[in-house]
Amino acid sequence: MTGAILGGSSVSQAAKLQMVIMFMISASAALASIVTTVGTVATMVDNEHRVRPDRVDVREHAIWRARHWLVSGAVSGIKAAELGGQLLAAAQDRKLDVRMVTEKLRGYWANSK
């Protein structure tokens, strides 16, 4: 409202603009509450009007699951790279056959997934 008055508008016009803005904010909050409530009721209540607690997702939030998936993938990749480096170093010293190295790496990847 202060910006409209400083911009040269009349006080009554600035007050009307302030009221319109407040009504828009209130309407958007009410609409968001209604949509959330209707969505929750549609999910939690079946066609026979029974509450279905088995439909509640009790897992960790998707962001935490994604973080866990990324971190575990990075850790297993680092472990595999370390194991691969050790096996290749041993193969270069002629202690292991190259086929044996690839079989060990495949076994590690199969067990880590």
C-alpha cells in the first residue's frame, strides 16, 4: 500500500489494491487446503467409506531414499574401483590371470546389488 501511495495513487485506490491482494492470498491458501484435504480423503477412504490405514506410506521420505541410493552407489563404486585396482595390480604382477580378475569383479558386482 505504501508503494502505491508513494507512486502517486490515491489512498482509497491503494487500500482497494491491498484488499484485493489479501483476498487473493487468502483464497489461494483456502484452495490449497481444500485440494490437499480432498486428495487425502480420496486416498485414505475407500468406496465403502472406510478409513484405510494400509494406504499410508510409512517409508522414509523420497529425498532420503534417493540420498541413500546415491551414497550407497557411490560407496560401492569406490569399493569396486579399489578392488579392481588391487586385482589389476596383482594381475600385472602375474599372480592372477585376467579372466580370474574379471570373474572376481563380476562376482563382486553381483553380490553388491
